[in-house]
Amino acid sequence: MGEQLVSNFKSGHRDLLLAINEVQESLRSYPKAKPRLRDFHEILVSHFGRQDEALYDRLHLSFIGDRSKEKIIEFLSHDLKEVKIKCLLFYDQHSGELADNNYRNFARDFQQFLDSVVARVKVEEEYLFPLLEKLAE
């Protein structure tokens, strides 16, 4: 089961990175970037959906008594909430009808948002994947 979870996460990371590249290719043209932003948002929400409360509950139960792993799990859960908030704020500002008023800041805002998403991907690869692999053992 853990191996399948890691495989799903790796697939999600690939999808995220491909979607990021597509948006970055059109950063200079906000009208061209808007539809790609929607696609990126769907991929991001799907990826976040893999990390539901049940997954973190399962991780907590699997590593009860291992203080260092419990701390990592807490960090991952808290960090995910922060990235989700950044996602909501970014998409609130750059989607819908009001987004056209913010197009001048789009490239800068996207890069800042992208930095947090890429950092999250790296954190998942470094800390979450090993935990998921241990679940498979």
C-alpha cells in the first residue's frame, strides 16, 4: 500500500511540474496563462487531495512512540495547510473577473506562489516519501 502511495505522489509531482512549465511558458501573456492556471489549479487540488486527514491519521498511528517521525508528520500536516492557504489567496487574486485588474502583478505573484509549491514538493520527497515507504514494510 505504501509503495502505491509513493507511486501516486511521484505521478502527482510529475503532473505538477509539467503544469508549472506550461504556465511559465505563458507568463508574459496573462490571457494565455489564465486557462493554464485553471489546469494547474485542478492538478494542485488533486495532489492536495491525496494528503487527506485519513493519510495523516494513518501516519500518526503507524509511528506512535517515534518522536522524530511524529514531529515530521506534524510539520508536514502544518506545512500543507500553509501551502493550501497560499493557494487560496493566489487563486482568489488571479482568477475570476477581478483577476484582470491584477494582471500586472501576475508574474511576480505566480513566482512567489510557485516557490512555495516547489518547496512543498521537495519537502514531500525528502520527508513524506520515506514515511510512506515504511508503511509498505
